[in-house]
Amino acid sequence: MASDRQGTAEGASDASRRVPPGQRLVNGWPVSHYGPVPRFRPERWNLRVSGATADGAERGWTFDELTGLPHVTVVADLHCATGNTDHEWYGIPATAVLDLVPPAAEVTHVMAWAEYGYSANLRLADFTTPRTLLATHHNGEPLTAEHGFPLRLVVPHLYGYKSAKWLRGIEYLTEDRRGFWEERGYHNVADPWKEQRYSYQEREGDGPEQAT
Ligand SMILES: Nc1nc2c(c(=O)[nH]1)N[C@H]1C(S)=C(S)[C@@H](COP(=O)(O)O)O[C@H]1N2
Ligand SMILES: [Mo]
């Protein structure tokens, strides 16, 4: 997980900024997730936007429909498992989802939903950074199955557990709710530059309830 590198958006080229404290560069691209790798079945697959939408309606796209949405390239590492030097992601900016399916005014967070019930909660502001992507490609190639094919979230500025692989849904939330790892002892916010790894480090306001 790592950092923003020099690239298309506002990344820094200063090497000291590239790797957050306690992180190291690793060779290759390790695979890291809980549970099996799902098989992509295009005829059953969709991406759903649900929860507190502005008009109260849900919206869904097939994979073919998704390819018609605007795409951008973002150069960024992943901060938990990897520190490879050439992660170039290509996909749909998260902001495009918000433009196409406006959230209700009360929305403060989103839940990213993936296959097999994996989930990761994000503050709306973390979801709407220009570098947060619904990625379909990595270094010019479609994602491999292990890395999230056909679609994964990439939140470059947070620890990797926020970057849900095999993404299937975005739920708009009007209050914060913990996702899969956030319920299992990981930090609700997950900023690697602040080393927000574990929920016991949470302070007032970092999570939906007092950390214990
Ligand atoms: N669906 C799903 N996505 C997931 C996970 C998971 O267990 N399930 N693990 C996360 C964690 S902890 C990390 S570090 C990154 C690793 O991504 P990679 O395997 O592509 O390197 O995926 C994240 N996305
Ligand atoms: Mo991770």
C-alpha cells in the first residue's frame, strides 16, 4: 500500500514520501485476501449502487455497460501488501459513480461490497478523491482473477483492506458502519501515513462507536 507516486494526478516524486512508516517496498505483486477467488460470470454480474441515493432508487450496470463509462489512469501503489514501483491503474473514477447516481444530501460514508460479502467502509471524502478508482486494468492489462477481476476498488491513500477486490456494489450510508476488517480489529479510517492499523488506535470520531 503505498503511496502516491509521481504520475497523472497530484502524486509527489519525493522518495521519502513514497513509503509510509512501517511499510516497505516489496518485489512483485503479492496476493492478499480472505477466502477464495470468485469466478466471473458475466451473465450474472452487475455493479449495484444502493442505499441513500438522492431519488431513492437503486441503479445497476452490467459489465458491458460499465465499459461505456468514463475511464482514467492513476499511478499509485497499494499500501498493505505491495510496494511495487509500477502500479498503473485504469478504471472508472469513483466520482463518476457519484455523478451518475447522486447520493442523498445526508450521505456521509459509503460501503464498498464485494463477492462473498466482503465489505469496506469509507468516508465519503475518501471515496471522492480524484485518485479513487473502480479499476478494471493494471499496467495496461485486465486485472487477474487473484487481484480482483473484473473490477476492484483502488483507494491509493488508505491501507489495502479498503481496496475491495471483486467489487459488486456501492452502498450510500447516512451514518458510518464497519466493514469486514473494520469489524475484526482493523482501523476504521486506515490512513497509512498516520499508521492507523488497528481499531484500538481509534480516537473519538474515527469510527461509528467508541473504540474499546
Ligand atoms: N474482496 C476482497 N478484497 C480485498 C481483500 C479481501 O480479503 N477480499 N483484502 C484486502 C487487503 S487486506 C489487501 S492488502 C488488498 C491486497 O490486494 P492484492 O491482493 O491485489 O495485492 O486487497 C484488499 N481487498
Ligand atoms: Mo491487507
